Amino acid sequence: MSPRFARLSFVALVVVAVSAIAVARRSSSEDIVEPPRVASAEALPIETESAPPLQPTGWLNTEPLTAADLEGNVVLYDFWTFGCSNCQHTLP
């Protein structure tokens, strides 16, 4: 290693070290900004309506049910048409 390269390396190392110390001294814990406080929220009341009664023409895998039979359960209605190719792929 040549003496000139060693001197330049040492100077570069000193510059980096001094810069790191300067940055560390400028940023203190007092500069940290606290996130804003969020106001507490109350839950909204749940308002539900009963589903309108349906008169299906056919049932699969069960006896015919009424809306009263399904009350209190989660019910998913799957409406489809033969004109929809994606609907045809979900046919039972």
C-alpha cells in the first residue's frame, strides 16, 4: 500500500467518522415527534332488517325451508342465470 493511498484512506475515514458524530449529536430524542392521539370511538348500533320472504321453486339437498326456519342463522343467497358463463361454472 502506497503512503499516499494510506493517507487518503485515513482522511476519508476521519471525515466519515466526524460526519457520523455530527449527525448523531443533531438528532436527539427531543426531536422525535409523538403520533397524534386518536379520539376514542363508540360502536355504532347495529340496525338490521329481515330478509324478504322468498318463494323458491326448488331445493337441493334439503326439505323446503321458510324464513322462520332460518332466523338467527347467516344465510347466503346465490342468484345466477344461464346467460352468465361464470354463473354456469358454479352450478351445483
